[in-house]
Amino acid sequence: MDMERIHSILNNKEKCDVFYDDRPVWIQGVNENIAKVGFIDNFEEKDVFIQDLYERNLYN
């Protein structure tokens, strides 16, 4: 995923399925090339590289 897509997701009211390591996440914030994400399936939070995030329909 790239920075332009991250900003599009953050500024959009529509639901977007974003994943990290095969787990659904929501993006809490972005600082340069690092995104702070929260995992949907528990309360864990993690800082990850933006390029490691993906959308299911774009991941093959």
C-alpha cells in the first residue's frame, strides 16, 4: 500500500478492508512511512510499515 491510498482510506467514510499479516486492521494514524494499526480481532496495537498493509481484493 502507498501513502496516497492510506490518506484516501483515512479521509473516506466508506469501510475498507485493510490487512496486515493476514489479520484485519484499522489504521489509527500515520507518521512518515509507519502506520499505527489496531487489530480487529483483539485489542493489540502495532506500528507497521505502510508497504506491509494491503487490501484483500488487491492481494494475490
